[in-house]
Amino acid sequence: MAVSSVVKWAQLEARTGAVTPGQMGGHRKPILAPHHDWLMARVRETPEVTLVALRDALRAQGVQVSHDTVWRFLRGAGLSFKKKRAG
């Protein structure tokens, strides 16, 4: 064990009186839940909209998310995006 680890454990015990680990994990409310209706309306209005375009529109509203977050949210809502072959 590194000396720095021992020091940190000793500081934790001095601060809290114990060295038990804190809670890990737990449930997080989806960050896009408040935007559900807006996202669904956008997809209904423009079915060919891309995930990047949705992400950019959310960013314009101050919601910082990745396109992967948008994809996982829409997939959870039962939607899927199919790639089209280049003509």
C-alpha cells in the first residue's frame, strides 16, 4: 500500500470516525427526462433528424449531452434510428 493511501485513510478516519466505504452507484434520473415531450415532437416533425442535430438543438437550449445520451434516451422511448445507404 502506498504511503499516500495510508495518509488518506487516516485523514478519513479522523474526519468521520470510520474508514467504511461510501455508497457506490444508485439510481440517476435521466438527464433528458424533462425534455421528453420536446424530443418526441422534434422526431415526429422531422423523422430524418440525426442524433447530432438533436444534440446540437439541446445544446442551444443549454443542455450539455452527447449524441450517445440522446440515442440511449430515444432507444429507451422505443425509437430506433436506421442508417440509410448512400445513393
